[in-house]
Amino acid sequence: MATQAKATPRERLLEAAATLTYRDGVGIGVEALCRAAGVSKRSMYQLFESKDELLAASLEERASAFAVRLLPAADDDRPPRERILHVFEQAELQAGAPEFRGCRYLAVPIELKDESHSASQVARRVETDLTAFFRAEAGQGGASDPDLLARQLSLIFEGASAIAGIRVDNLAGLIALTVGTLFDSASVC
Amino acid sequence: MATQAKATPRERLLEAAATLTYRDGVGIGVEALCRAAGVSKRSMYQLFESKDELLAASLEERASAFAVRLLPAADDDRPPRERILHVFEQAELQAGAPEFRGCRYLAVPIELKDESHSASQVARRVETDLTAFFRAEAGQGGASDPDLLARQLSLIFEGASAIAGIRVDNLAGLIALTVGTLFDSASVC
């Protein structure tokens, strides 16, 4: 890729970690990561203390892109209901891609099976930030219980990522309708 | 364990595969599996063609226990609404255990990242069977759209497994309420 030629070794390692762990899982070896990044193992260990640290940094580095791809723009002045639906529309669009394997912030902690791992902590923070967005919008929209609605929306978000990621459901006609039912129940406008 | 002493090598391998992959992930090595089962690698390869086949067989072998632990008994004559809620109550109970890491039928395909893997296929069948249970009960309960409600319930089930498994939400006060809202919207009795 033309842009990669100018990327620093650190950027190339972060990119390789994000791409390869998403495709192959967190068990991917250091050698494969270094090969894909075109960086020696020695250089990698000068930049990152361990593969674990590289993995956590790659999740951190992707977090803002994750938010940009999902959340409505700050100046998007549609009502809260539509701003929340925007997130689910984006998620559904992404889930339709053939290479979709679920949200990385769900897959990585499931794979690591270690909630104290630095990458699991980054993932949990990203999930918590999304719930906080839902809560703020739910409050703006006059939800009867913004906390509950925010947790419900995160439940739907993760469930959708999970069932689409393992190809159990293609989400068609499912998500907007379910979210709409929860909105109505919480009297969100 | 006393009962393990009488188990056959095949049973011990299935048990080790189920226990260790749940705890450590599908990347667990053949040596570790054989050591835990007290079976030589040679014997393992006489019983199973590969670790992949052992993994698929272990998921298959656990499938009936999974159903027994979740589903209401056949002679449980409560209304469909309560029979469905029973599944979520059981799931919530299981999610409260300190060793809970999400449903294995969700975690294994997420980890494998290969929908054609025999273990992913077993997992998908187990998930589909659960959706079929929901659909049958939704139909019995007079749901306005039993197919939609069944997909919604599977969405909630997987979402709950996911967020509890990665410790983003403890599910307290969340699931029964959300399922109840969907029941009401579908006019289930």
C-alpha cells in the first residue's frame, strides 16, 4: 500500500497487529506480525515491551476510528432517537462485509480470556464509552430510565456483532425494529 | 476427580478439550490436552483425526448438557412466556459464576474465525436449535411474528453472553425486563 511506505515502524506494527489479530486471532505470532510490518523483532521489542503491549496499543490506536465510523458527527442535529439509530445502521453496514468477524472490542477480550490484560481493559473502556454515548442520548431524548436504555442498547449492539460475526443471523430487518421497540418502551423521542 | 478414573480415553479427551478450550481458548496445544486427559498423543490421534475434530466432538458432546441446563423440562407446563424466561434466568445464573467466560458456542466460532470449521458448524447448529426453541414457544404464545421474536431473543441471548463474558455488564435487572418488553411488543401471552 502506497501510504504504508511512508509509515513509521511503530505505525506499521500497529496496523499489522490490528489487521492480523482481527483476521487470525490474538494467538498470531510475533514473527508473523513483524514480517507483515516489515520490522525486525529487535526493533519491535525496542518499540513495545511485549506482544501484549502491542496488541493493547493497536486497540487503543483504532478506538478513535471506531468511534468516528459508528457515532454521528457532533454537528448532526437530528433527534437523539435518530442519532442512536445511526450507530446501529453503521454497525449493520459493517456487518454486511464478507470479511466481517464481529467487533474487535468484543472478539479480543473473548479470545484473551483475561479481564486484567491491558488489551481487555482498552476494549472494556471502548465498550463503556459507547454505553456512555447511548446514555447521554437517551437522557437528551427524555428516556424514562436512561441508564437502563443505554445498557439495553449496548446489549443489542454486542449481540448483533456476535450473531453477525459468527454468521448465525444476517441482521436484516432485525436491529432497527428491536431498537425501535426499546425506544417506544422508554418513551424516547 | 473420582468419576474421571473410570472414564475412557475418549471421554477424558472430550472433557479436557471442553474444559481447557473454555478456559484458555482454542489455541490450546495437543500436548496440554493429552496431558490433562492422561492420554498419549498416539492414542489421541487413533481416536481423533486432528485437534480440530476433537474440538468439534467436544462441542457436540456438550450440546445436550447445554440444552438441559438452559431449556425448561418437556413436562414444564408453564405458559410460553415463562418457559422462554426460564432460559434467560438460567443464562443469567450461569453468567454470575466467577469462571464464566461467555457461552462456548459463541466463543469458539469467534476464536476460530472460520465458519467452515467443523466446530463452528456444531456451534452454529446449537445456536440455531435455540432459536428454533424460541420460535416454537413464540408461536405457541401467539406472538404476532414468531420468527422475528425468535431472532430478537437469540440476539439478546448472545448479547448477554457477550457482555457478561467480557465483564462489561453484570446483567442485573437487565435481561428479564428487556425480554418482557419484546414479549409485550409481540403480544405474547
